[in-house]
Amino acid sequence: MKKLIPQNLKNIYHLFQAILANLWFGFPSRKIKVIGITGTDGKTTTTQMVAKILEGANKRVAMASTINFKINEKEWTNLSHFTTLSAFAVQKFIRQAVDNGCEYLVLETSSHSLDQYRVWGINYKTALITNATREHLDYHKNMENYRQAKRKLFDKVETAIVNLGMEKPNDFLDCNARDIFGYGLKNESYALLTTSYKLTPVIAENIELGIDGSVFTVGNQKFTLSLVGDFNIENALAAISVGISENIDLESCAQSLAQIKSVPGRMEYVPNERGLNILVDFALTPEALKKLYALLSKIKKPEAKVIAVFGACGERDRGKRPIIGEIVSQYADFVILTNDEPYHEDPIQIINEIAVGIKNKKEGQDFWIIPDRREAIRFALKIARPNDIIAVTGMGAEESMVVGDKKIPWNDRKVILEELSE
């Protein structure tokens, strides 16, 4: 029935709900500093980093992300499978944060919630974007609509923070914010953007990447991350930009970021006694998968193999399925296609649409289709040898898998540990 209702009518309903929610809870966002974080990839990790930096500066912080919620010391899992909740749920959360004395709310904000007015009435102080690459085209139809939805976050903020390395950063730098920060890995071309927009640059230099983390500098301050990959350096730079905008010194930012050992379901290492490098990651977009597997290919030992276990979510952009198949098969030595969250779609059809993109692989030799996700993980563990890298992607830290109308208990990390103990 919902699918028969035009989206513009649904949006009117969401706007009405948002207005009511703001009135009911007394426009709580006017009493707290709201930092909105949007982007295709990196939102959740950046949200955790921003909260950590603020807490390290002795601020009282609330946080709402795809994986968890937090109000001061109280923390609980987001079981909804949504980045941003309904208008009433969001306003209720903000009200609770205010009532608990929080000074800041770090709010992961999706393009859907912006387009549907679910975050209408939220008084964002800061808008931050990590990137904008292909995703949710089943909803937005084209990239321009997708970018325009994210652009709404920047309409009335005091501070704008933009990744200078993203495609068309100007779309987000062209805003009325009083303070604009641009962050990125060292690149001479950023000088023109810095001058044109009179922005404050936050640039990483002296970068060292390793399998157990990274090191870089911002100005004269050294930063050490336990999170691997240059994309996590970008996430850190985004969070550092928030810190600077809130008058938190770089030394404090560095100390806070050094305390983050991992983010659930984001390049999360699964310990084992077999000498394997097993990672669970939420990567599901073409760009995220490309960055992930390019990194794994770069940091693995020469004799090691990269084993990919992945699928695609149902009822989402079907056009990206062969694209992600091609990307993963380009970098991984062994590819295992499996079920993700099919929702109401046929899981085999989803897998077959991904398989169309698989290149330079022979089924039964270095490419397998194993629909049962547990069996796929079991097979990956069976063929892996010491030092090999197994990457299980797409579901991250999710605690359930949606199949039809049912939510089936599921967590990649837990299943991997169960299979390792067999």
C-alpha cells in the first residue's frame, strides 16, 4: 500500500509529523548545539570520532548514529536499521539529551531524512559532509537530486565542514555559513579552494599507512589512529575540524582519537588463533568497496590472498549491483557471493545481478555463489590460510537481517566467532 502513495504526499505527512513533534517536545534543538553529519560513506565513524573529541574536552554529549545512541555515559544499540529515525523519535531523543544536561548532539543525518522533512525544525549549528558518491538512486533517481538533498543540511548553519577531496565540493562550500572548514589529504589543488572560499584548511601531511593503523600530522600536531586506511584519516580530519570550530586544541583532539581502537562494524578486526586477518565492514557502495579492497590489496603480505564475502541489500539501487561485483572481483583473489538483507526481493536474483559484473573469475575455482551467509562465511574460513585477509562486508554491526517481513537475529562478527570455535 505504501508503495502506491506518491513520495511527495508522504513528504507532506512527514513534514506534518515533524511540526507536531517539535511543538510537542518544545523545539528542544534550540537548547543544544547540534552537529549534523551527512555523506555516502564515513558518517558513522566520523560521528563516533566527533563525539569522542567533544567528550575528551569535557563536554556533555549526546550522539545518534546508524549503529548506536548515546546520552552522556548511557549507550545503547540502534536496532532500527535506519540512519535517522522518525521525526517524533528524533525530537524525543533531543528532548532527552537536553533534559540530561547535554551541551552537544552529534546527529548522523541521512539524505532521506533531509528530503522527507523528518529533521525539519532541528536547529543545526554545524553541517559536515564526508562525501557524496553513488547511493540511494532507487529513491533519488539521479546524483543531482541526491546531492541537493544533502545540500539542505547546509542551508542555515553557522559552521560548514566540507571534504575538499570529494566530487564538486563547491556545491557545499557555496553556503551562507559564517565559518567554513575544508579538510583533506595534502593536495596542492586545495590552495585555490582555500583562497576562493576563505575557508580554514585542515590538511593531513606526513601520512604513514599500515595494517594496524595510521600516523599523520595536522600543523605541528602528530595524530595516531588505530583505524586503518586513508579514508579513516579523512574521517578523522572531519572530526578534527569540528574540534577546531569548537575551540578544542589539536593536542586534545589527538589524545581523544588515539583512544578509539575500533568502531563496531567498521573495519572491525575479528580476533582468532589461526593467523587470519578477518574484517567486518559496512561497505556497500561502489566507492566504499573500491576504497576498502584497494587498501587491503595494498597492505596485505605478498603471498596472502584477499577473500571477499558480500552481497547486496534488497529494494535498493539495482543499478549498482553489477558495479560492485566488478569492483570486488578486480581486487579480491577469491569472491564469495552471498545473501545480504533481501527484504522482499528474491535473494538469488540479487546475487545473479551482482554476478553479472564479476570479471576474470571462474566459478568453482576463485568465485563461488553460496546464498546462505553463514555457509559462505564457513567456506571462507575453510579456504583461508595464515596471513590471508577475509573481508565480510555489507552488514557491519547489524544485529538482525531483514527477510521479507521478518527480522532474523544476525551479526556478522558473532557468526564468524561461532564458526571459528567449531
